[in-house]
Amino acid sequence: MKNDNRKYLSVGIDVGADFSLMAIALPSQELLGKSYRIFHNSKRSLDGAIDRIYSVMEQYDLPARIFMESTGIYHFPVYHKMREAGLDAYVLNPLVTHASKDINVRNIHNDKFDAQKIALLGLRPDLKTSIVPSDDVAAMKAILREYYAMKKETSMYICRLKDQLRQVFPQFIPVFSKVNGVAAMAVLYEYLTPDSILAAGADELERFMKTVISKGPLHIRKKAEALVEAARDAQNFGHGNTGVFYLIRHYIEMIRLLDAQTKQILTQVKVLLKEQKNSQMAKQVRLLQSIPGIGFLSAVTLVCEIGDFSAFKRPKQLFAYFGLDPAVRQSGNFSGADLKMSKRGSPYARRCIYVLAIQSVSLRVDGTAKNPVLRSFYEEKCKSKSKMTALGAVMHKVCNIIFAVLRDERPFVLITPEEHRTAYFSASVKAA
């Protein structure tokens, strides 16, 4: 929201799932009348709220600005309804509204008070409002967040599967590199108990695994023999019952289902982006993919979580938006030295930055660095800082790179710090 000295009516809307409460404040911070309840399933109620706003605008001969808190997905219909009616609508970050929750001496928290609080907050000249993404970006963002939610649920079922195996068949876990691998789950689903593995024998296990493992016959034979040995050991250590074995099969089914659904979601993301290949979102995704270590999923996630990049004028603003800025602790003569990331921004974007930082400082199979510049920077930091602190510094560097690529709208080019300084001084001389 642009700061200006013009007077206006501030309309605060406390958005709920089924209804919202609206309050109107004059420039003098006087609240007008009672709060108005807006029922989301009633056209008459929605139109009545808009008519009320226009009526007050005409009465006081002042424009109106509508403010509402970002509440997941519930605020979107109300926001777009107000915009379609020709009104200036703005969305507030919950951190902004929560910071002013104690404006009253009494400990009051209800929908009526929250609507009034937002209306009064809207009169502040230094108020920061959030940028509402376009429908295309919002749609992609919603799909990606569902993808990550399902991945998290998959991890939960994998942990539960391991817990049950530790009780009835702990020797099975080290046989395969991943318990949730295709081969491991296929064998476990077909031969659920140690007794069934012993009854089948190494030869039958070998024939079955040839249908699910694309490895050589010697590798498969060793796996089959290791399974039989593990099943024998389970008779000495391991105790199960029908309920546990039922849960193991249930967890395998859930992991398979979630894996299939997440693959479908990722396919849909690719289809949507291909249909919009000339859009700003698609262009930014391609730009970010030019950075070593950023894959398709991370690039799309970052673009959707950033939204409108034009809102960021400096890299530090992007740090803060991702929650990478330090949480400062200072009072009087005391200044906290043990600073940590604020983590108040998007957790999805911060996760991508963290993974990218790890990728940037890691080595390839042949021992060469994926990003020699950041690897050298990380190793230098590790001489005086802990590894996690050094990795946090790399995350800031990665954020700088992302900012520069999106700002300049040019693919990433790996250059050394010396080359960068030379180019900078050359540009400064030409400008002078």
C-alpha cells in the first residue's frame, strides 16, 4: 500500500470460514456503529456489506480502503469480491495484526474486537500490506503445498512402518537401503512375516525379486540369502501379533498410494507450467533452474512462494521474507550474541534454500565441487564457525544469487569473486 496523506475510511474485516465481521473506522479513529456480519453463503449479505461501505463513503465524502488478515484460503473470496466491486482491498500478514493485539487494556479476543482492531490498524500510515499473487501463481502454490503436505504424510507412514518392523522383524531393515523402496515393500507385502520368508526359501525369493529389482542375478541372490538369514534371526529376537502384521501391510498400501498421488501432482504442475510457457512464472522458473543445484520442483516452489518479485528492492528484503534474517535480542546494555534465524517467513521457500545450500557445497561422484565458489566460501567459514553457522552463511549467498538472477532476468553464470570485483570496478569506471 502506498503511503500518502489523503484521508480515507478504514474497513476492517475479520475473515472466518463461514462468515466474516466488518467494522468501519473514520480517519479520527472513531468506529462507526455496530460490526456488520457477512455470511459467505448469502449473496444478499455480501452485497449488503458492499452497499454499506459505499453508503458510508457517500455520507462522509471519503474513499474507503478494505483491510483483512491473511487466513489461509478463507480470505480469497472476500478479497476478490471487494475488488470486483471496485473497492481498494488489501491483505495483512498475521504477524502485523498479532503485533497490535494488545491495543486494549482489557484481555478481549473475539470476532467483533478483531474486526475493529484491523480497521484501526488500517489507519496507520506506515502499515505494510501483503501482495496477493495472481490466480495462476496462487493455483500453482496451492498444488505445491498439497504436494509437500502429502510428502510429509508419507514420511510419517514410513516412520510408523519402521517402528513396527523394529518390534517384529528388526533384521529386515538393514537388508535394503530404504524400507520404503519398491523392492523392499514388494517383498514385505508378499512375504509379510519371518515365517513366510523361511517357508518360501531363498530360491522362491530370488525368483520373486527378479520381477521387481533390475539388478544383476548375483545381487538378487545375495539379497534373497540375506532375507532368509534375517528371518532366522527374527525367531530369536522379535515378537509380533496379527494386529502388527496388519498395520505393516496397511502402511505399505498407504505409502504406495501417497507416492502415486504425489507423482500425479508433480505431473500436473509440469502440465500447468507447460501450458503457460510464455508467462512470467515460467520464465522465472527457467532462470532459477540455471543455478547449479536447483531442480524443477525447487525452482517452481521458490517462484510461487516469492510471488511478485517486484516487491523486493534489496536482497535483505528477500532474506527477511524467507525468514533467514537474524532474530535480534537487545535491551539496554544487553545485546544477545547467540543469534539465530527468525524463521518467520515461508517454510517451503526456506526448505528449498537449505537444500540448495547443501547441494552447492557438496561434491560430485568424481570429487569435484558442484559450485566451487560456494564450496570454497563454506570451507573458509568452517575454519572459524560451526558447520551449521557456515551453512547459514551459504544460504544467504544462495539468496543473493536468486535475487540477482530474478532482478537481472538473466541465467546464472558461475564467476569467481575476483572476476566479480573486476567486472564491478570496470562498470564503476565507465559510469564515472
